[in-house]
Amino acid sequence: MRDWSQRIGRMAAGASQSALSFSRGRIGPVPRGVAAGAGLAVVVGAVVAATISSNSGVTLGRPVASTGEQIVQPVRVSAAEFAKLPRATTFTSIPAAPLDPPPAAATSGLVVRPLTPQVVYLGPGKAAIGVLPATELGGPTWVPVVQTSPGWERVLLPSRPNRATGWIYAAGANATQLDTRRNPYLIRIDVAARRLSVFLSGRSLGTWTVAVGERSTPTPAGRTFVLALLAPPHPTYSPLILPLGFHSNTLSTFGGGPGTVGIHGWPTPSIFGRAVSHGCVRVPKAALTILSHAPLGTLVLIS
């Protein structure tokens, strides 16, 4: 991290001003020395539109198929209870969230976007534990599906603790409030080997030597995802930053931000292959170019 600044809170406060420019766009935390501007919405929106419309981008998913099994109905949540539930964002913690059980396994590539805020449950028919917003910092929320049950989808959450998951009801009228797609991208990071690889439909797009967290602030391991893409209008150390749905395990905050871990470039090539960061993964320019095409919700496996 050197990676998230005191401006991250200000970014969230001002996100609504540019939300219309992000109907299919992405946005994320602002790094130190970088301010958000109108140009950001144009640049990032263009990147995402190209990714979604390309043949290699995400494809439309399918409604939950009928298996003949009885669909468990969700526990009713009143308006007052809904308002009190914690929002699942990079700023929050959901202590009751069940942890991702197989944190090293690839998924089917299914990703889901809530078109309206969705209640997150402990499990099908179990208690509500939070709310997954339709937007994260002004951009659309996309999260990977890690498990399915008739009428339900279990997704990774961007909140603490790392590997937090929750279940979303995906049947009945609620199905129209979810945009489900298939994402063919996969990012693998081997911390010990200092190596990052990107795959598209199982085909390698490249492997690069990278820098990872130092011993006192290690890069956390497990399954996470690309939460947002930030293209600073006046970049300092990286023209693109990909915040992930993970946080530092040793830093509760950093530079005024929530300790979010991300992937970004670095101007000094000598750091690659070393453990020198506060938890983020620093990558060479060629890797960043490939990563810029990965849609939101892309699964990231860190081992």
C-alpha cells in the first residue's frame, strides 16, 4: 500500500457527482497524491465498455435453473432491520460473515452485480448479516459466485474479514435485480515465487515477476477479486490501480484509508522480485496493460 491515501474517504463522499458516468464503469480508492476528476469517469468508462463488448469479455449469464428442488425462502427483513445492517464495502467489517471454505480453488467464472442493494444472509433461510450495495465508491458492484444452491448464490464480499462471504437470494422477483455474467479471466499470484499470471478462458496471457508485501506487512492469501479500477488523471507511481476485495492482515488502516490491498504498477523496476510493499502487489508495465482488460469481479487467487 503506499497504495491508499487520506483521499479515499473524500473519494467516497464525492463519488455521487460522477456516478452517472459509471453506469458500466469502475472506480476505486485514490492513492496518495492523486485526486479524482471528471476525466477519470471518461477514461475508466471507456476501458470497461471495451472490455464488456469484446469477444473476450464477460458474457451474459443465465437465470437460476429449476432443479425440481424446493427453494428455501429468505428470512423476512423489515425496512428498519435493513437500515441497520452493515453495508458490504471495503470500509466495513461483517464479523458474522462465513469464511470462504476452499480459498485456493478456481470458480466457474460466474459473477453477479446487484442492480439494487441486496440483503446478504448467513445461508439459505438463515439470518441476515449485511447488505451488498449496487455500487462501490460510485462504480458498479461485481462479485464472484463461489457456491450455488437452488435459488441462492454465495458470493465473496469486499469487507473485512478477508475471505468473507455471504448468500444472496436469486429467485422469484429478486432474480430481476441481479445481473449475472460469466467472466473468463483469472489472476493467480504466487507470493513466495513473486509471480503474477493472468489467464483468459484457461489460456495464459503472461506471467511476470512482481513485488509483494514485506515480512511485517505480508500480502494476504486466499480467494479475492478485482473490486475496482482506478485511472488517476495525474498518476504518480502507477497509471492504473486495481483495488482488491482484500485488506492487510497487519494494518487496520493505512494513510487514512481502510488498509485495502491492490495491484498496481511501479516506476522502479529494481523492486520486482522483492518483498517490499505494505501488502499490495506491484507489477511491471506489461502486466498492468493486460490487467487493465480484466473485468470487475475477476477472481484473484493468492497463494
